[in-house]
Amino acid sequence: MSESVNFSGMDKDKLLEIFLGGDEEASAGEKPQPREEDDLERRDRERKGLEALAQILSEDPKAFENSAFEILGSLVLGGVGAIDKVAELMMDKNPAGYVNAIFRVADKCKVPYIKFVLVRAMFRRYPGRYRPYILSLGHELMNGEPSEHTLDVALWLLYKFREEFVPDFVSFMNGKAEAAARVKVLQESVRTLGRFARPVVTAAADSENGELRSAGLELLKIVDMV
């Protein structure tokens, strides 16, 4: 965090100004106007926003209890890519104070991946309460249209739930995701699950994609020896 910047006492509007670029006043019920910017500028804004949020919550974990729903809603509608880190910070500093706002935003969100990362932040702190939600979203994402986030989601589900998602990984091998992503999930499935990954390996070995099929056939020799 930059030592020259003091975010103490910053209110909700100033925080949103950092995250959204200084010309947004959107609330959770308003859609911000898109801004033209390069990726470097966007990442820099989000870094500064996270620095501000981290400092404020470290000093006063309850600082945004009354405005968390509006903050999160505005960031979701504004397309802020670091929304997962915002939710994680809130849950780290004051889980009881922010969990309801995060859940309300997740419940209203129509984008499965954004909903997933918001629920994941709550699941990490309250695994029993949010397990059904994260499982449902995981199944939806693994069986839906692939995106730039599919690989990260798949690996997180694999490491967290292991054999529970084997049927989904079989479907993933048969799906439309890039071959490189499917090969990575295949390799990690074998490394993590051993012989229990055999259905995934078999699906890969039967694939019409040459790269995936080749990887599957090689790994089939390994799982058969376990």
C-alpha cells in the first residue's frame, strides 16, 4: 500500500469514485455508463480501490455496514473485475456485518460467475450454510458455456470438493472449452484424485480433439496402474 495515501474517513461515494473512475455515481439499482479505458488503467483503479477498502476496514471493520449492498451492487454493475477481492475483504474483516449484503447482491446478480465468487467469499467463512449454493453454482458453471473464468472455477472445485465433481469434469471433457483448459483439468484431476479420476480420463481419451485425446490416452496408463 502506498504510504503517501491516507484513506481514513473515506465515505462510500469516494470509494466508488476510486473503483469506478471518478465519474460514476451509480447505486445498486442504477447501471453505470461504460467508460472507455485500457486494461492497465482499469487494473490500477481496482488496485487503488482495494488498497483504500483494506485500510478503511482495518481501521474500522464496520465502516461500510450500512452501505455494503450499494457498494457491491455498483461495483457489479460497473464491471469491476476485483469484486471477488472486495467481498473477501469484507468477509475477512467483519463477516457478520457484511454477509447479508453480499448475499443480497449475489441473489440479485444474473451473471453466474459473479454470483459464484460472491457466494464463495461467504462459503469460506460459513461453509455449512453456503455449501448448497456453491455446489449449485459450481454445477451450473461446469456445465454451461465456457468463459475466461472456467478453468479457475474448475480447479477450485476440484481442489475443494474432489470426487464430488467427477461427473461435471466428465461433461467438461466433452464440452466446448479450449483444449488447453480441458487438458489442465484432466492432469490436475489425475494428480488430485488418482484412480478416482478414471471416468474423467476415459472421457478425455475418447475425445474428438486430438490434443485432449492424446493426453487422455497417456494418463489412462497411469490411472490403470494406481
